[in-house]
Amino acid sequence: MLYIGLMSGTSLDGIDAALVNINEYGCPTLIAQHFQPYEGPLQTEIFTLCQSAEINVVAMQALDQKLGRLYSECVLTLLSQHNIDATDIRAIGCHGQTLRHQPRPNAFSLQIGDANQIAEITEITTVADFRRRDIAAGGEGAPLVPAFHQHVFYDSFKSRQILNLGGIANITVLAKDANNSFGFDLGPANALSNEWVNQHWQLEFDKDGELARAGTIQCDLLTEWLQLDYFDRAPPKSTGRELFNIKQLQALTPAMNSVAKEDVLASLIELTAVSAAKGIKRWGYKEGELYLCGGGAHNGYLVERIQHHLPSLDIALTDELGIPADMVEACAFAWLAYRTVNALSGNSAKTTGAKGPRILGAIYSA
């Protein structure tokens, strides 16, 4: 049965769409993929709403519908490119675009991208709003992908971890007993560095880390940033742009405004590498395999710095496990849609802190 997964993360680069075949045993195979970039004005619109102290309801609702239509366009393009009819798709799983995420004790999470529009325009049943049922069950509502990682990447003979380097970095520690596997957000990844690069070079991202590689890591800045309480908080835990954004760091360390822009960028990359390494050493496997996914997996400098701090881990991309690094999360939401429409749980309670397994998401019938 065919499913489509849609993922647009905190990096704000665009929409990943994955066409996935899921067999009777729930095993997914990626059939085709498509990337729909966000244009500059749309990126600005989303970023402004994400960072605003107060959200303009009218602006949010307009953006909600606009994103719904864009998700729909992305789906239709994917189908057209591969000559597949909408009637062949069982369901779409859409993560939506996160505007706010607040962890426990007063957790909530807000994703937009109107699923009514998607179901109406594509004429395909759509599953969305995956986080809030987990939150209602006492969880953080994030990260959601570790349950998928366990299902597709687990190997009983390997100490294996999956490190997603999206806007936020998160880790999944795969255990022999699925009930003991867990994941959590480590800290910032592309969200901070992309924001800095956009401000100072007017680029969407630092290709292969070339700009950061030209800088010098500023240990004073790094030391101050690593004092943030989040890094020492024990899992379950999740975070987002609310904590990790350039404005917050500038308030914490005003000295960064007088440091060369390349040096700040190198230090931001080091923050990702060090915080990831600290979290993995403290709560994960110190040896074994570490597979990378997400946009940051293509940043050669970032990967080098992670390997520097985790020399005992064998690092590779999830491509070697059968799913391209850029498509893991989109495939995950196709799988989560499959779980929902078949009345199966989709969360990892040990990851989110929920009271137990829950069927996630709301179903918008075609």
C-alpha cells in the first residue's frame, strides 16, 4: 500500500515529500521523493511568526491555508513526476510547520499547514496534528521519529544510534528490547547556523561548512552557551527555536556581536558538535554505530567535528541503511500515517514521557 509523508522542519528550507510502499508487515520502502523549497518571502513569513512574542491570529490562519495549498502542490508534483494516480495512495502523513513548541510541565505544540486543504485539493485522506495526543497523555509530543527509527533501523547485533541533524539535533538510542529504546532532542543543529548565515551572507545555508571551516572556534562563547540548563536536563526532553535562536544567544553573550562572523559560525557548529557528543556520551552508546540523517549530515565540517568528539563511534549516513539522509523524516510521517489509519500506536512513550503508547494524529478523509 502506498503512503506519502510530508516533512517541513525547523530549518525552514522547504518540504520533503516521500512516496513510500508499506507492506503487510509494516515495513516501508522508499519509492520516490520530491523537495519543494520555500521561497525567500515565505521563509521570512514563517520565521517572523516563529519568533514573534505574540502571534497575529489573522496572519497565522492565512499562512496555515497557504501552507496547506503548498503541501498539496508538493504532493501533486510528486505524483505527476512518477505517473501515479491519487487513488493509489492510501493516506498522506503531514507533520506541518512548527510555530511553537513548549516542553513539559505545561507542554503544547503548534504546527500549521491546513490538512483540510490537503485532503480537499489532493483528494487523498490526510493525517496531521500528530503531536497533541502524545501531549494529552503527559508527553512532550516530540521527538516523534524514534519509533520509526526503531522499526526500520534496529539491528539486534549492533549498538546503533541515529542522529538527526535538522533544525534541532535529536538522537535515537536503539535497544534490543524496543521498550528500552528512546530518543531526545540534544540541542541546536541547522536552525542556529542557518539563521546566522542568512543574516551575514544572505545565503540559505553554509554549503559543506566551508564558511565555518574558515573561522576559529571561540572557546569563551562556547563555554557560555554550554551553561544553558537544557544540556544537563535528563531525558525525556525536547526543544526548538524558542530556546535556540540567535537573538537568545546574543542576549546571553553580547560579546559575539564584536567577533568575526566566520568565528561565530565556527563556534555555532562546535556548539552542535559538543552538545551532541555530551548528550550521547551521557545517555547513549559510547561505542558502536552512529548513523546521520537530516540536512546537517551533508555539512562536512559539522560531521568532522562530531567525529572529533566521538572518536569511538563509526559514523555514516542512513543511506547505507536504505533510506537517504534527507528523506528519513518524510518516510517516518508516511509510516506514522500508516500506523494511524490502521489504529496502531505511533509514539515512543519512553522518548516523549507519555503515559503509554497512543494512536497519533487526526484523520481528514478524502
